[in-house]
Amino acid sequence: MFVQRRPAPWGCILTIWGYHTGVSTASQESDTPRMALTDIKLRNLKTKDKPYKVADFDGLHVLVKPNGSKLWRFKYRIRGKEKLLSIGSYPATSLLEARKVRDEARSQMAGGGDPSQIKREKAMAEKESQGQTFEKIAAMYLTKIKKEGRAPATLVKNEWFMRMAIADFGRMPISEITSPVVLQCLRKPEAKGHYETARRLRSIIGSVFRHAIAVGLAENDPTFALRDALIRPTVTSRAAITDKTEMGGLMRAIDGFQGQVTTKIALNLLAIVVTRPGELRHATWNEFDFSEAVWTIPAPRMKMRLPHKVPLPQEALNLLSNLQELTGYGEFLFPSIRSSKRPMSENTLNAALRRMGYTGSEMTSHGFRATFSTIANESGLWNPDAIERALAHIEKNEVRRAYARGEHWDERVKIADWWGRQLLDFRQLAV
């Protein structure tokens, strides 16, 4: 007789399948549950030797770690890339709160946003309001060096460099700025061949970080690791004429200059006093003692932040007397043609040399210092230390500097008188 066999119950089949494959349905349900999470399920989740995930729905899941922590995560894809949004830990962040964050993230995605990026920007905005961004700490640093009396030209350059850095990562919390972030900023001037600019930019950024460390807003300086990451600029000396006959030709060209009279006087005076061009451009009348024939440059305007006295030979006094009739009514010896409240532009003197036919590879306004140093040292008439003090150079050897006697003032007065006469004699040399 034929007997019809009934099919086995599905539960038996699953049990048998689980038995033969060695996979339990309990483990399947805990790793990939088919039902939404509840607080009861969350509380009853057990730890394992390795972290494992338990899903809720719509990308929300909880990551159970061996230490017992239960971390909310939202998994999503944007532009084909899988991402995770950290939401918080359970039970500090409840199931209901985690779902709200998940729903908000899905709304952001529907609007074309990236939830992780939006979260970072929000965190950055919060830290920015607390004054911990690079931009705000950079402002603190600039205020500090202004109070220290840095030279105006130095402050302007520092602010210019700061703007370059701020444009790239100014709004970032300073604690989150890494070496690669800074390097990306430095590569921009470097790519244009401005190697010295990139080097100085790294230095300025590092100053901000060191200030942040000092006030407890940062723990490290990411620029330290970039010391050897940049292309080293080729060091070239500023162009200068060191031949006496050629120097005579330059002085005659200055005497015949057809531009502004004040520019002509400035070039003649710079050739005599051999200060840095910026120190002369910013000179004010109250710095001069004509009875003692001395010009005292205040410390903030000096490169080494020390006051510097310049002896004035008769040739310089004659030029200053002529200049006083033109600009003695104001503050600056050489005011800007646009405003008497500002000194002449830093490009004025070099531009005048170019008009006279001297290229940048032949002579610069800073080159008068090298001209004086070379000819004075070659003369063998003067103590090299006195020549260095005339140029406001500071002895680098600390021991030698500590035992240096005075500023060689008497000898410097003699050198100034000799140099003034030399420039007159050079004019008489045949080309």
C-alpha cells in the first residue's frame, strides 16, 4: 500500500541545517537580527572576544566591544563611498536619540550633504566660538609682537604671511591642524618657485603654534616635522658695486637723477650712512641731534632690536639741511608722495636705480652696505669690529660679544668722515 509522507516542519529543517553546518540560529540573530532593536535587547547584549555589530534599521547599528561599551554607528554611502557616522554610546545616547540622529543624517544626505562633514564643521564652529582656531590664535600672536615693539615693516610682513595661512586653515581648531595640512599650504608658494616665501611662511606658522603651546591651547608644533620637507632656496647676496671707479659712476648718476628731489637725496644719504633702506625710509626728524651730528635709530626699527647710533659726517649734514627745507614740516624725512603720514614706498629707491640703468643684478639700495664694507675692509685702515658696528652687525660669538669693549664710537666717527670724503673722491675717477 502506498503511504504519503508528510513534509518535515521548517523548524526541524532549520535545526538540522544548523546542526550539520555548525552555525546556530542564535548567533545569526545576534549578528544580523531581522527585528528592530529594543531597549531590552540592548541591555541584554553580551560581550564577545571580538567586537560585533547588531543592526537596527536604515543603516543604524550598535557596535558591541569586548570591554562592554555599546557604540552607536550610522553606516551610509555617499558618492559610492561607504562611511560611518559616530553617534554616541548606549545608554548615554538612547535608542530614540540615536534614531533621531540617524533620521537627521538621512535628511542631510537627501539634501546633498555629507553627515560626517557636517558634523566636523559643526564641531569646528563650536571650537571657533571658543577662540581656539588658528586664525584667532594668530591674532593673539600678532598683538603680542606688536606690544614687543617689532618694526612696522616686520609686522606688515608677518600679517601678509598670516593671511596666506588663514586662507587655508584659519577656521580649523589649532589642535586639529597636522603637518600634512600645513605642508599643503606651503606647497602653494613653493610650486611657483617662491622657495624663500615657503620657508618663511613655515617659520611664521610655527611661531603661532609655539605661542599656542605657551598659553595651553596646543600640545605640539606641526611645522617642526617639516624642516626638511621644503626645497631649500639658493642663497644669493644682494647685488652691490664694489669697484671704486664703478661706484664713482653710480654717484654721478645719482647726482644727475631727474626724478623726485627727495629720492635723489635719499640715495645720496643712504650711500653715506649705509643703514638698511627701511631704517632710512622710516627715519623721523626727532631722531636727529644736529648739534652732536648723531642719528639715533630706535630699537623697534632695528633688525636686532637694539638702538643704533649713526655718526653724521659733514656731507650727510649738508644733505639733511637741504632736505629739511623740503620735508622738515612733517614727521618723516622721506614722506610718501601720496600722504605725509606715511614714509616713502620700499620700492622707491630700487625703482630709481632701475631708471638710472642699473639692473637688479648690478646694484640694489641694500647694496650700499656691501659697497662700504668691502672698500672699508680692503683699505686696511680700520678695525673690522668698528666696521661691523657701523653696519649694526652683532657679534654672533657670545663670549667675544661679552668682552667687546664699547661700540668703537670714536673710530666710527672717523670712518664716517673718511667714507663721506671717499664718495666725493670716487666721483672724480674716470670711467
